[in-house]
Amino acid sequence: MRVNITKRSLFTTVMVLTMILLAACGGTNKNSNSTVTPPVNSDAGSTENEPPSAPPEKVTLKALMHTSWLKGGMEAVLKDAAEKVGITLEIEKLPEGVDGDNLIKTRFATNDKPDLLFFYSAVNEGYGLGKPEEQFIPQDDQPWMANFDKKVWTGAFDTAGTFYAAPYGGSNMAVMLYNKKVFESLNLTIPTTMDEFWKVSDAISKAGKVPVYLSAKDAWTLQIPTHQSGAAQAGLQELTNNLYTNKATFSNFDAQRQGMTFLKDVVDKKYVNKDFLSDTYDNAQKALANGDAAMYPMATWVMTDISTKYADQTKDIGAFLIPFNGGGKDIAGVYPPNALYVVKGGSKQDAAQKFVNYFESIETQNIYFGAEGGIPAIKGVTNTLLTPAELDAQKFAEEGKAGPVGVNPTNGIPAYQYGDYPAFLQDLVAGVKTPEQVQEAEQKEVVKNAKSKDDPNFK
């Protein structure tokens, strides 16, 4: 099962990418918090290829990128790159979504290709750019990989075992955010089992606060608990392959169903906000920040909005894992960053690779994440804008408590849309569907779409 995640529209149409186990970094940051810093190779990705007295050779590289992907972090890097390595990027900014993707496909189809491509991770032939081995330079043996754990990123950045993609931007995690002041005022501790979770929720409810805030008006937000629970699915790759070859059904995704059951239970137990069906993502941010609500199941990207709107309350918010399984078996679902590719065969291929090695170096990553949010994929980055909640989530990755929510089918197996999943979850919390009926609806959509493509496995 694949999951395509956009911050405000998590609709599962033509779903892309995989959720992955992060090897995120630790260290001090601008919030004066600290975490354990993993071992790093300080020489990896070094850009000091010229003698100190020799000015860098100047070169301009052409790049393609969606407009919204160029933010403060990259702007800071571009200035540094021109000064330190003599590389300037001439970035053509493209429309968002499918329109931009189609323009990229056209460029590759007509051989009007850039030197660098900023695109989605784990690109395969199905993305319409051609065979990856014919279009992009493998990164497996590049120096920056010394601070990038290939093992834990498999499935998110590799294509059939080869890493063509380098991480661009930060990652996020599906967790339970909580107001630490509310917990402290009621002498509550983070629950480690579901029994403890319900006891904590009951105590919060009796204190007159909302235990768990749901923003069901924005249906996409309901997916987050199922993304966290789905991260613990056993045999995910094999199960995904079987789903799209008609050898398994969505009913076999029991970990996803755990998250759905959680949503149903929290509503049935009346531990949610009164107007949860009409409350929004923005309402949830305010309630959590102000302490009107104690918990909100959401991805860490919401902290960017909260830190902008409620800066003084940001320090009061932390993160923990919903204890679906207990016993230390729960993990966070991770949303991977986008990717950077060196396009093969161009006259400036070597300079493009030099830029990637420079960009993924710890020094440059510190520049990038010192100006833009997100959890770094490169180990050893210490200059970040991470909030306390994001730092909590980062620790889950460092401790190995993060993993894939959905993966691409392998071996050329096509994936099919499985309907309007957020709308199905709205039906669930409204009492119209059960978790089992949600999965039946997903399965029905897969079968319908597979048959429309005359897939022989679904005849």
C-alpha cells in the first residue's frame, strides 16, 4: 500500500512514495535543546577540492523544481554555494502537482533535461521519466552517503536497490502531540499501553478539557493515527505486492485497522471535542496550543504553523507514540523528504555531482536547516529550527522507533487508487462505517481500478 502525503490534502489519488525509517541527527539547535548526536564522518561530502588559495571554478547548472520547494533553506544554500564552490543554480520553477510533473515528463521525453532535478524520492519507470539507470547517476558510492544510513532508507530513496536520490528538505513523523502543561497540572505521565491511554483520557475529561482533538472537517487529518499504526505492519512489502496482484486484500492490513479502531473508540468513549465533525485543522492548533485540548494526533509539520501562530506556547507541546501495541513495539510513521537527482549524460554532470556532495555535507545541511524547518536525514546536523515536539519525534528515529507506513509494489507491479480514504474515515468517525467497512471500500476501489486497466490478476 502506498501513501501520498501533502500537508493539507492527503487524498489518496495516484499515491506516491514510501514512509521510511529515519536516521535523523541529534545535537544542539536554536531552541537550546539537545539530543544524542550519532557518529558522523566529518569528511563526507567535503567540497574542499581546490587548494585554499585557488578560487573555485565558476559554473552555472540548470535545475527544475516545483515553485513551493524553493524556500529559505535553499536560498541560504544558493548564496553559500556561489561563494564556496563557485556553483550557481539557474532554477526553473514549475507549477505544483500534476501540472509540474507533466512538464518534467515532457522535458525528459524531448531530451530537454536539466543538470539537476528536484523531484520525488524513489523514482521508478512508472513516473514517466524513463528508466532511472538511464536517466540518473547512482549515489551509492558518493562521499555524502557516509552520513546517510542506506539500510534504513531502503524503500524511500532507492530504486530496485540503487540510490539515485539524495534527500532534499526535511522529514516529518506521525505522532500524538500533547500539551505538557495540561499533563503536568493533572500529574499525568505519557501512557505506554492503551489501558493507560484511556485512563489518562478519562482524567483529562473529568478535568473539563478535551482529551483528544479531532479535526474531521479537514478529513485528511483523520489519516494520521492510521499512518502511525500502519508503520508497525509486519511483512509490509510482501503484503503490498500481494494486494496489487489480487493475492491479498485490505483486510490483511491489520495495523492500519488498529488506527481506524482507535478513531472509532475515541469517539465512542466521548473523549473528543464536541464539534469534532465541523472542527478544523486550524481549530486544533489553537486548542492544543492554549491547553483547551490535551492531545492531537498529527504529523510534526503542524509545529511550523503552531510556532508561527502561537510562538509562546510552542515550548509547551511535546510528542509521544500512541501505544497501539505497548511493550515498546510502537513506532512512528515517517513522511520522507523530497529528492535531488544528478541527471545523466549532460556536459556538466561532474559539476552537478559536486553540487550534490556539497549540498549533502554536514556543513551545508547546517546552513539549510538553520533557515528552514524539518527533521534532517543526514546524520550530524546540529543547527536546526526544531521545536520540542519535533525533537521528541526525532528521538524516536534515533532509537529505531520509526518505520514505513506504505511502500511501492516492486517487480513492476502496478499500484491502483483505493478511493477517497479521508472521506471513508469521515464516515468512520460519523458512525456510518466500521473499520472493516472502510477496508472493504478501499478494496472495492482497487479491484475496480485494476479491472479498468485490464490487469490479468483481477479477471
